[in-house]
Amino acid sequence: MSTLAMHRYEIRLREDRHGVDLISEILPFGWLWYGEPNAVSNATSYAKLCSCSHDAVIRVYDEAGNLIETHEEGGDSTGRAMSMSKRRRS
């Protein structure tokens, strides 16, 4: 993936434990709050939608700040390849 036009997103549990924040320089206010039961999935989907024509990496962190998922998107207009890796705590 090209690093010049890459969009970077982080999904982190809120300190008050009421949902997650989607954080990125790409977003108009720097972050969005998701509070519904499937907040991580919705935040990931929104980040993918915002990055449809750019390479993107979406990182999901647990409550301790450990990286638990990485989604990489290759942006193009014909179709997008997506890969995801999950890291499990041992």
C-alpha cells in the first residue's frame, strides 16, 4: 500500500466505557462516537466507506490499549481488496 495517500483510523474504547471512538485526521472533527451494541462493526464500516478511493488501515484496540484487529483496505474505483488480521491475547 502507498503511504502517501493512506487513511489511518483507530477504534478505541471510550474512557467512560459507553461505546467506542473512531479517530482519524481524515474525519472533520477528528473523531466520531459510536455507542450502540455493534459499535466496533459500525465504526469499521464507516471508516471503509470514507476511504473508498484511498488505501486505508483501520486498527482496533482493546480497553488496555492493545492492538486486537487490523483491517487494510486497498482503494480503487473498481473494487476493493480487504484483509483483516486478528491478534489474540495469550
